Amino acid sequence: MFNFLLGVKKLDQGVLRITGAFVFRHLFVGEKQSVLMDTGYGIADLPKLVETYIDSPLTVINSHYHPDHSGGNLRFKDVHIHPADMPFTGELSIEHLVHTIGMAVMDRSDTRRFVAKTAGKLFRRTHRARTNYTPMPDGTEFDLGDRKLVVRWLPGHTEGSCVLLDPDRHTIYTGDACNTGFWMWTNPKMTLAEYADNLDAFYNDIKDQGYEKLYNCHTPMANKVSFITDFAAFARSIRKGDRAVRIHLPGFPDDPLCIRGRMSLKHMGPMLCFYFESQAAGDAPARAALPGKKLLQLLPPRKEKAE
Ligand SMILES: [Zn+2]
């Protein structure tokens, strides 16, 4: 049911991109096991669709725990995720809610309000589901039989954001960890300079390993690998007070959400960065600005299952 909302496109040998609701999930079909990276908003019967393409046991992973990538987790029994993005711990759920609320306030058109409301509802449903979460630390490997996928931790978009390396096919699947536009924004616990340092450290680590292209979860075209370091330079160059779009979100009266963009001829497209003003160069993150408790009340802690 509802699977007309999802489309499937072959991206590479054994790699399918599942489209729908402005976010991509990637399915790596293997002989020994198959891996699904991200579950979308959860609007359609993704397990049923995936089953029609695979003959091996399925492992589901989240590139990070944002509702457009993890909303469909509730349809799966077990999901692998980096420990820093593990649901129900720390302050993480603040980000998810801000994401949803941000969508609602940024554009007041009926369609967007509907999307934001539905996303919020789906996210709360996912949060309450009984999915089991398995920690997926940096360096985790998945042996698919005919290919190996390696998880690399690349914090910035969220604290637990990960990318997947496909070394034999020289391809990196970045989720939102490195993207042409940050949807919605970078991790408010980190300055843009710290985020850029992470990107550069990752780039320096993999640049001589023969990787040729990146696929992210929101843009159809592949990017060159040098996009990582070029985006880092862009993020690092943003200064507080730079002219940019500024939006005051509810609960963030002193720390407006900013959007800054740059056209890159080299990468034939825009670079967009969403950030709280306090994350720009020279400023420490304004922790006090986070409306933690108030928002967390919207997501009551999940009750542990009775043994
Ligand atoms: Zn995201």
C-alpha cells in the first residue's frame, strides 16, 4: 500500500536508489546480505518494496537520526545506527523536533504545513515504536558477499552522522553528512569551523584511496570527492554577521537560523549551509539557547518493554 509514493532507480551494479518524499534511501543488494541505508519518512511500505529486490537477509542502517532518514524505522525490527545518534539518549530529539518545527515556520504554505505536521506525527510514531537499535560505531563493516561496505563516522550534520564507503567501486554514500545543502542544518552543538575540520580530516584520510564520487540523499547527481574539502572551506568562511537569510525560530530568540549559499562552478551547483548564527566563526555554540526541556516534553521517553 502507498508504494506508488516510492520510485526505484538503478544507480550502480547492485545499488538501487529508492526515491520519494524528497529523500533517497539506498539499497545495496548482496549475495550474502543486503544493506538498506535509511528508511525515509515512513510514508510507504518500504519493507515490502525492498523484499522484491533482494534474496539475502537485510540489514537496515540509518545514516543519521533525522526523521526524513529514520521515520520508516518503525517498519523494521532492527536498525543499526551510530551510538551518538542512538534514539532516546541525550538531547538528540531536540534536533528532530526543531527540524520539524523549522519546516513548519519557514514556509507557511498549506502544503508545507501539511508536510511538517505529517512528518511530526510520523516521527512521534517512530519514536514510540518497538524497533531495536544496534550501535554502529566508526569502522563497522558489512560483508555483502560480492562487495564490502565500510561505515565512517563524520559528525557535523548530527553528532552521529555516518557515511558509507564502497571501496571496490570507489564510491561514497554520504547521507546528509556532506551534502550540497544541509537539510535542515548543522549540529547546533558544533561550530562551523569544527564541522569543517571534521570534513577536512575525513577528506585527507580518503583522498588517496581512489574514491571518485559521492552520492548524498537529497541531490540526484553525483559529486566529486573534492566537494568535501571545498564545502569545508565554504563553511569555515562563514562569519557571524555575514549577510544571509535569518529566521527566528520559536525557542531560539537570540540565535537566528541562518542560510548562506554559494554557487560552485567546479561542482556545477549550489552549496548551501543552514546554521544557527552562534555556530559561525569566532563564536562558541550557544547551548543556553536550546529550548531543550520544553521541546522534549513533546516526545515523552519511551517506556521500556516489560520482560
Ligand atoms: Zn539530516
